[in-house]
Amino acid sequence: MQTRVALVTGAGSGIGAATAKSLAAQGNRVAVVDRSDQAHAVAEEITAAGGTAHPVLADISDPDSVSRAVSDVTSALGPVEILVNNAGFAKDNHVLDMPLEDWDAVVGTVLRGSFLMLKAVGPAMRDAGWGRIVNISSISALVDGERANYVAAKAGLEGFTRATALDLAPHGITVNAVGPGVIPTGMTKVSAARAGRTVEEQLEVRRQGIPRGRVGTPHDIARAVLFFTAEDADFVTGQVIYVSGGPHG
């Protein structure tokens, strides 16, 4: 198996951390990018397990921060060959009560940030004639109440995935998306608080609507990412796969 340089955003916890660890376990050199110092803890965990990781603190909604981060990663590990756009967060509210700054913050990280990251690493992938880009969407892209900013950002990310797949396919670069279902992450605390429930109560309510009969784990999502980033997955591009324990319409 050929090893590559992978960059995962929002890799300080949850799905991002699980994805970074899984990519490192395959022998890839992984840039752990996050806004918080948790990036260092995840990188240290990867290194302790025998892998290679480089932590980077960055705000992916800011072009200068993205440019510095990619330059840092390239100097430390080499040109980025695998990009996982995972960074995101929720600021839920009824659309009529949603502050503009909450709309901009969520869309800025999920959608603008993914665009900025692709722009930063894409030229090196094009020059190499090889690249894998995986965008982390959500089943919320299909529909979800009181989170218009998040739904719009994730639905836009899926459209972005399909459009950029067409642009980049001639250059040997695939672009796909993974849409997680109910996964216990930091955002679960936010949704539980808004519903007036504990995290455990919120997960049980959500579990009851999942055909598979359980909530997902970050590892479930990381496994799907590994499929899209595989060397021999070069004929799969422009696709969105929902990892959610059952079909959703």
C-alpha cells in the first residue's frame, strides 16, 4: 500500500480525530488541523502508536490562516495528497431568530472553509496527477429543523462535491462526500441542551428512529472515508454516501 500525506480539518476531536488516526494507521503521514490545542493531543496519540502526525492550529474560514497551514504541512510532511474537509459546528436556532453572525460562522467554516482548503491543496494534486478529497456532510443536508445555517452549509457542500468532482476528474483527483447520521460528538451536547434533555436522553430518542437500532460512532465514518481515499478508488467520484444506519429520504 502506498502511503500519502493526508490533511484532516477539525481533527482535534470526534469524527476528525477518528479519521486522522485511521489514516495514520494505514501508514499515511497526517496533518491534524484544528482551531484548538486538541490537535496536539491527537497528533501525540498518533505518534505514540507509531504513526506520523503534525499538528496545525488554523481557522479554515480565513484565507491567510489556510495558506499558512498548508505551507506548514507541506514543509513538515510534503505536498497534501489526501484532504478531508471535516471541520464544522452547529449554532442552531429557528430561522427567524438566527443572528447573521451565526449564519456566517457555520457557512463560513463548512462551505467557505472547504473551498479555501481545496484551493490551497488542489494545485499540488493537479501537478501530481493524483488526489483524494473527502467532504464530511451530514444527513441534515436532506432536511432538519431549526438549523437552516447548518442544513444550507451541508447541502451546499454536497453540491460543491459534485461540481468539483467534474472539474478535477481529468487531473486524477476524486471528490466525494460522507454524510454521517447520528454520531455522539460535541454537537450532540448542543442539540440535547436545546431539546431540554441530557446527552444520553437525546441519543436514545434519536436511536429509536434508526433502522439499524444503534447510533453511529466516529469510527463508522472514518471507515467510509478510508474507502474513498483508497488507491484503487479512482473510478468513484462525485458521490455522497450516508453512513446513518439505514436509508433516509
